[in-house]
Amino acid sequence: MDPLTHLLATRAFIARDRTTLLASIAPDLAFYSTYPLWVLRRGSVRAVIGGGAWPVPPRWMVQLHRAVHSIPVALLGAVLIRLSSGRWPSRALSAYLLHLLIDIPTHARDPWGPRPLWPLSDTAYDGIGWAETLTHAIQIWRRVGAQTSNPQDYAR
């Protein structure tokens, strides 16, 4: 799902403080700081915008995405925070886990599909990819707009 939806869900169900809200989008920070720049460097922006042809990312980027979208990795991170600071990050962990749970039904399987038990399991869950759905909706809207923008259609 998109960062705005993750932020709104966290505000509604967990808390509104900055740390918790940051935790709600933390799993996607690796993606948003690497993939768009990689697409830009490859010169693939027109293909993406024009037809939704998202290039397959390099393996390291996919593995990084799986690591930050993993429940065991999130729990390990919470334990490390507890050991280093003496406090359990309950709201931040809840926001992080909410992000992971929201992503399960809202992402298609490959390559970004959720693998919530990674690295213990590489099982992916096939949801409805919101990015592809949005791309198709925009393309349909553009086609419908192009067909209805003919002034002769209104003269009849």
C-alpha cells in the first residue's frame, strides 16, 4: 500500500506521535530510496509512465525489501531496541507490524509480494497489487477521457 494509507491507518488505530508515524512507513523507506533512483538511472521512466512497464529490480533490492517487510526481522529489531534502551517499542512495533499486515492483501506476489515470515519462509501471498491497479485505472481514465473529449459527441 502507499505511504499515505499506512500513515492514516496508524493515526486511526495506533497513535499520532512522530516516532510511531515514522515506524508506519519505515518498511517502505528502503524501496522509496532505491527503486525510483534505479529506474531513473536505467532510463525506464517513460516506459513506466506510458505503459506501466515496471522493470524487474536487482536481486539485492528485492532481498532488502523482503528483510524490511519481515515479521521476524521486525521482532528482532524490537528486541535489539529493548536490549539497548531498556524500553520495549510497543507503539512503533505495532505501527511497523500494521504496515506489514496491510501489505499482505494489497500487493501482488512477485517481485514485491509480502513474505512476512522471511527468512524462515519464502512463501509469498498474492494480493491485489495497488500500483498496477492504479496504473490501469489511469490508463482507462485517459482512454475514456480521449473518447469523450470530441466536441462532435456533444453536438448531437
